[in-house]
Amino acid sequence: MGGSLTYPYGSTSAARGHVLAALGVLKVASADQIRRLTCPGHKDSKGVRNACLDLAKHGLTLSEGSARDGQKLWGLTPLGITAAAEALGRPAADMGGNARGAARSGAPHAMAVNETVIALTGTQPAPTRPIARTTPPPASGTPAEAGAPAVPAGLVVPAGFGSVASWATEVVHNLPGVSRTRPWVRTDAVLRAPEAGLPVLLVEVDRCTEADDVLAAKFARYREFFRVQVKDHSLAVTYGGQGVPLWQTHYPPTGRAGYPPVLVVFDPGTRLGAGGRSVPVPPHVGIHSFAVLGNCSVAEARIA
């Protein structure tokens, strides 16, 4: 597809919207990750790369380095963050930073978080219409086959939860009076997909590069954050005029007893590997379930 003076790389408005939405959530990502999260029906990442390049011409995206597998990584400029907020329908103040400089080291943790978001979302390939023929189709083809939407052959994406707009990454959870520059808990990703029965799901991605007690200590900080109560007049009726759990001022009720669930994803493609991780679980943390997500191990921690 030829370009124009405005968009010399010939990207479509849909592809540019996909890039802004994906980078608004993931902060830094490769074109392939953006494609798999937003438009997995595309046969390759060329359209996404062209969109990144066109947006860069307008000062909305930039690339500062590559992932460890050699793929170019893209992020948003401050102007791009504003455009992404519009694409996602969020206030610009809720978008967070742009992770500038993360790509210089290959952003291994961000790449693991991205793969987790992609796998849990499970965006389904959108059917596309075949290009109109200039000559009549062969007689052997049926009318139904000729006009039916098509999905790339062999592409199977397990259905997941929500969409790109359901996610936020690098979410800061602070205690009252604590500076935002020193977060009490920084959650790798938060999913809000009430239509899928998940009003809120906190996700931690562990690459097995930190000491076991560092990960275990994070559960203690989550517990303290969940137990703090504050005064919130907008929720006073619900809680009978009593103190309101701090987390309830950020998220809706979960529909289940206790605190919001925390999903821990153990990424095996790291120095120690999943088999080498044995986290000492604090007594107030229960491992409710264990499963496999792609090539990662997944556990749900319920904090009491």
C-alpha cells in the first residue's frame, strides 16, 4: 500500500489506533507483541511497524533500543501518551509514565509482562474480507465460500479475558501519606474485566532473578495495603458510615470473600528457571490454584 505526505509508510488509521492503545498499556513493546495483542489476524507485523514509523513522524512514538531477541522496541513520547489516553478513553493523568530508557537494556521484565498480558487477553483474530477479484472465481468455489470472512489458516488463539483496554501496567498502590515516588506496592499489571467475572485481578510476573524472600515480602506489603481503611464519604452508605478499605476506593467489589486475587506468573525463560523457584509462602497467603500459561507456571495467591 502506498503512503501519503501525512503518513509516508502507508499505515491505516486502525493500525495506528492499535499501536497507541497497546503502547498506552504496555509502555514498551515490539511490533510483534502489539500485533498479537491487538490484531493477531494480521499475517505479519509489517502493518504495525509501518504504523509505528508513521506515528514517529508525528512525534508520538520512538524507539530507543531492541529486546534481547533483536526485535526493535517502541514506546510513546509525552505527546503520544496523550494520544493513547484518547484511544483508550482514559484520563491522561491515569496513563503513568512512558518507561523511557527501559529498552536500552532489552527490557526483559517488561517483555515478560507483555507476554503475560497477551496470553491472558487472548485476543481473537478478526475475520477479514478477501480482496475483490478482478476476474470471476473458479466454478468449483461455492458462493458461500467466496463471500465468507476469512481468518489466517492454522491460527489458533486461546480465548482469554477482556481486551487491551481492560489492562494497566506498572500500577502504583500507595498507603496514605506515602509519596508516589516511593510506591508501597507496584503491581506489574492489573486486569479489570467484569464482563468476564474478573472485576479486578492483580498480576505479578516473577522472572526468578530476585531472592525468594524479596518476592515473599511483596505479599506482606499487599496485605498491609489491603487492610488499611480510610474515610470515603462516597462509599459511607455501603459501609455503614465506617472506615472503607483503601483498595475499595481504587477498585469495585470482587464478588468474593476477602481481598482481590493476586496472580503470580513464573517466567521460566530466565536465569534460575521455574524449577529453581521455591518461594517461602507467608502464613497469611494461600495458594488457591496452580496452572500453566504457555511456557509459564501460574499460581493464584489469596491473601488473608
